[in-house]
Amino acid sequence: MTVTTEDHYTETQIFAILHRINYPLEKPDILPEPTLETLRELNYRCMTSIPFETLSLRTTKARTVDISLEGIYDRVMNKHRGGWCFSLNKLAFELLRGIGFRVQFTLARVCKPKHYTDPIRYSGLTHRVTIVRFDDSKYVFDIGFGPTSFYPLKLEEGFQIEYFGHKRRMTKVVHNEHEPEILGNPTVELWRVEEYLGDDDEGNEKWTPSYSFDERQYYEPDCDIGNFYCSSSPSSPFLTSFLVVQGTLDGVYKLLVNKEFKIRSTKGDVTKAIIETEQQRQDILKEHFGIVLTEEEWQHHDSKIE
């Protein structure tokens, strides 16, 4: 199946994606209504069906992520793999659009510190998200940030959601409030998605930022630039990573990160296992993510555990 010349997925492809994510259609030949309930269910089903993964950088000759509509569809639907924000959230954008939601995409700056106590630093525009608009509200829909929210987040100061013991919230920040105005430009107010990490020793909640964005419109060439940077820059955290993340229907996050396999429970507990051989890693890929490398992928695999 190929993408039409209109550069959008066909209705047949939209139905195929709904089947891929195990969306519970009321009638097999009628698309769901573009309601908030539908949006929540779509987010949940995408997060528990399609993995966030960087295997294109490790196991293909191109060493990049194809973010053309045809390339994304082929990888997710025909090869039963996943992708990252520039591919998964583009797929989500087209899925939502095809169902009838009012959508735009925007680009975000990642600001998640490696450790909770580290200072917050903003990246370039290296993360794509989708904004969904209803008559009286707006939501961010994101299935491309690793262990991200199972449900859309409302663009409302202080909005908080809890699911399966995990928490996310939406705050507003001023990006450059401590910097002088540059070339006369005013400070920029941003939405910021934050993740709950648990309580500290004194019982105070610990929250860490994930990424920040505003509501301006970007275009596909902007995404091409961000995708190229993430695929090719020596500064990109993905350049040498072997990363696969997926949620489960009961709210568990499974993360394969290089030589570690982690399971984050609904209580926030994390269990870790060190992977000592490549066969162990391939067994984890198959058992927990349903991924089996083809002979061609194995041939191009550049980070085998020796």
C-alpha cells in the first residue's frame, strides 16, 4: 500500500492503523467520532501497541529514520516496528486528521535533566508533538517521547493527570526570563510537560520537566532538519543508542536501553537487568516488544554485544 499524491493517508490506511493499535471500533466500517473520549483511547492504544525505538540507526544501511509518509507506514504497518517523535507523531497527526480532529503540529525543546538535581537546559527544536483543538479546549497528543503519557494533556496551567500510578502535569514557564531581550524580541511563554518522580524524604512531590513548546505552526522541512540532527549530530543522544520503549495495557513501561532492560511498574518501582550477550538482547526484543531482526538488519547491526 502506498501513499496517495495528496500526501495524506487514505481512509483504508486509517482503518489499517486503527487495527494495528487494536482500537475497539464499534462498527468495522465506520471511523470513530472525533471526541475527547476517542482521543484518549487513541493515545492509550498507540502507546501500548507501537514501540518508540531507534533501531533504524543501528540495523539499517541508511543509519537514519525515514519520515516520509510512505516510509513511516511501511515501518509501522508492514514491518511491525515503531520509530521516534518525527515518525510516530507524524503518523499520529495523519491518523487524527483522517478521523476528523482539528490538528496542527508544533516543535518542542527537550529539557529533561539526566538526574533530578541537574540544572534544566533546553535543546534545539528536536521534538515533534500534535496539538488537538476542540471548541473550548486544546490538548497535546504525544506518542513519541519514550515512556510518555498514555493520555493527552490539556493545555491548561496546572492540569494534571494520573493513570496506573503515573502522573503528568502541564505548567507554563517563560523560556528566557533571566536573559536580556535579544534584538528587541520579548520573552517567550511556553507550555511545559512535567513528570512525577515520587516524593522526597520530607514528603514533597518531585517533578521533572520533559519538554517545552508553544503553539506556533511549523512545517515539514522544519521536521526534516530536526530529524537529521537527531540521526546524525555527534551531540544527539540517539546517535549510538540501542533504544526500545513500549507501554503495556496495564500501565507498565518496558525499556531496553543499550545493555540494560528496565521495567517501570505502576507503583513507580524500576527493576533492572544487565544484558550480557547479544542473544539475550534479541530474546528480550522478541519476548517483550515482538521484534525479530531480519537477516538484512542483523547484517547491518553495528552495536552487537560481544
